[in-house]
Amino acid sequence: MEKPKTPFFQTSRNALEPSNLRNRFLRLYETAEWSDCSFIIDGTIIDAHRLVLATSSPVFEVMLYGPMAHKDTIPITDMGINEFKQLLGFIYTDVVKIESIDNAWCLLYAAKKYFLHVLQQQCSEFIINNLSAATVLISYELANLFDEHTIQNTCIDMLKKYTPEVLNCDYHVGAQTLTTILDQNTMNVSEWDLICAAIEWSEDECKYRDIQITQKNRRAVLQEAGAMSKLRFMTLPVEYLNHAVLSKILSDTEIYVLQHINKINDPVTAKDNMLFDFNSEKRQRFRVALPFYTATRWILKGAMILRINSLNTTVKTFVTANRRVLVSSFTLPTRLVPRWITHSNNEANNVYLEVFTVSVTNSRTKTKVIPDTNIRTTVPNSSSLQVKLSEPVTFDSGVPYQIEIIWPFENYDFNGYEYSLDCLSTYAERKGTRFVCISEYDLIQSISYSPYSM
């Protein structure tokens, strides 16, 4: 014999208190007492109350009370059981606990389907506040699908600020999203990295279409997407124009024209000489202004000397950060006043022309991470020089990077020039970011950086 149900009014006196209306509806939902409709999802029956659903959603009103109202159990096939239960829980109590970005998108779909505007707003806010590099691109495409302009704009803003992290995520975007990315005139990434990302996208697209990965097919899918004409090949530094990667989408003739593009004064003429429509833009994309901080190393002991001469024109420092950061510059000491110059008020005797090159290399992969920085500037003796890198460079957490300073051999004789070689602390720390610097002859005094917030 079936056990008789406990009358609803005896189940919980606290739930029936007049001041606990939300709890009463929650209890009604949880016990399913007096339910008069049901839904089935993946074989599970969920009971509910027509009046509660119909007064909350015009879709449920038509579904339950309209001319074509369902009289049997209603199948739900376009969402999971967890999301549907969350949806009903919100309808009964106005409360929902969103668990993740994926969960938020599923709930947003449900909220839009059943015209639950408050739930829509809560899902949208959750998505915006919890975006990460791994979810920006898929969220952008879903926002485009659901016509969520605020989320779209937030995704684009994050793409601009944290471009390398966003592009490195394991997600294959559609052609429209690829062209949207390449349409941006402001992004914190080099054109070379964009070109490499576009080539990688073309190879993934070939796999998706089940076609052979060849130069012709890579180029074809990029042209079909409208991406080829948006890549700014003419802005590439000279050292990249001999890279084998370019041959994956460009012909030898096109690479040759790019290598000699500076000889062509008219960019339109240069474009006409190409075999396809190159983007004739010669200007680099702008960078997004990020907050930069300076981490300075402590001077433990001074009065040491480093001599740069014909026998010693290179200094290397290995720098490791404890978190992912964007490094823009660092400071070095300038030359000491030559001993042959006596004390003088003549300003010309207190300044000199500093010339050197800086390279930054990932010590694990043994590859340069940015083009070399060439410094040629007039500076005062016995001071400091801020060295701004050719472009901001990302230091991954825990990865040692070699910063190499190379003075031109031909500018120095055996006597050379002296630099102050202070004994510095091995670390520099600021706002939770710590750099560890290791070198036999260490000149780096401070590092300017921006922490990634994603």
C-alpha cells in the first residue's frame, strides 16, 4: 500500500510564516504538492505548477493555458536537467546560483527562450565578471548569436588588452570572428603573432573541412574568410621576412616584393605588384594603455666597476617572473665619467652617445621573443638610462628569459669605458610580482611591467 503523503500545511511551520513567502514557494517547488503539470528531460520527470509558471513567463502561459496547451507531460530537449531545474527554481524563488561560464550561457539561453528578463541580466553580469582568456572567444561568438552587445563589447575589450593569451586558447573560431579580430586597429600583439595565429587557424580550418593542409588550401580558406587582405604584411620587421612560416601562405614572388617594399615609394604601386590584394597599411596597430609598474632592485654594495672594451662587449642577465607579466622596459647605469676628463662645468664633457643592441630570448626554447632593440641616444655620464624595448614582451610565469646587451665591437678599443657594477639584490618586487635576476655582470637596475589580470 502506498504511504499517504503528509499534508502540505504540516510539512514545515516555518515555511508557512507570512514573512517567508520565498521559502513557501521553494517548499512548494521541492515537494511538488498540488502540482498540475510535468516535464520530462532525459527520462526524468519534473513536476511543477501551471499558475506559478504562467504568471512568470508568457511562453509558459501559452504552453500551459493557450489554445494548443499541453495536457500530457511536456518533453524538454534543448537544455540539460540541471539548467531546467535552475530555471524553475528561479521562477519559484527569484534566486539562482550560477556555477560557471558554461552554466551561465545555458541559463541565458533558457532565460531568453522563456522571456525571464531578470535572469537574463544576472546571467549576463556573471559572464562579464567571470570572463577569462580561455572563454573570451567562445563567449564573443555566443554573444553574437544571442545578440548580447554588452558581452560582445566586453570580449573585444579583453581581446585588445590580453591578445596573446586570448589567441593561445584552444578554441577554433568561425571565419566572421577571425575577421573581426583582424579588423581591430588596437591590440597588444605584434603583427607577426597575428599572422602566425591566422596561419594556425587556416590549418585547423583545413582539418575541420577534411582537406589537405597545403599552401594553396591555407591561403584559400583565409581568402574565403576575408582574412588575407587584413593581415599587415608590410609592417613586418626585416628579420621576419626571411622566415619560412611566410611561405605557408605566400609565394616566393610575394615574399621577394615584401623584402624590397621599402624601395617602392607608392604603397598603391606596391599593392598592384602583388599577386593578391595585400593590405597596403604600413602603420603598426596601436597598443592598449595598460597600468605599468616599476620593480626596483636594492643596491647591496657599490663601488664595483665593469669595463666594456674590445674583449668584452656583451652582458647577459637571466630574468624570471613569478607571474605572467608584460615587460616594456628596464633601466641600466650609464658610463662613468672617463678618468681622463677632469672636473669640468662644460656640459659637453658630461654627456656621450650610447649605442648598443638588446635581445630578449626565451631560455627554454632558445628563440628570440621580440625583434632586437637598437639604442642610439645621448645620455649623461654616471646616471641611468631607461631602455624601452622594441615592443612589450610577455614573460611567462617561471620561465627564464635572457636579456642580452651587445655593444658594437668596432666602437671600443682595449681601454674601453667603465660602468658602475653595483652588487644588487637578486630580486625586484612590486605589487605581488617578483623578478629574479641572475648574471655574472648584472647591470639591470629596475624593470617596468604590467601584470596580466586574466
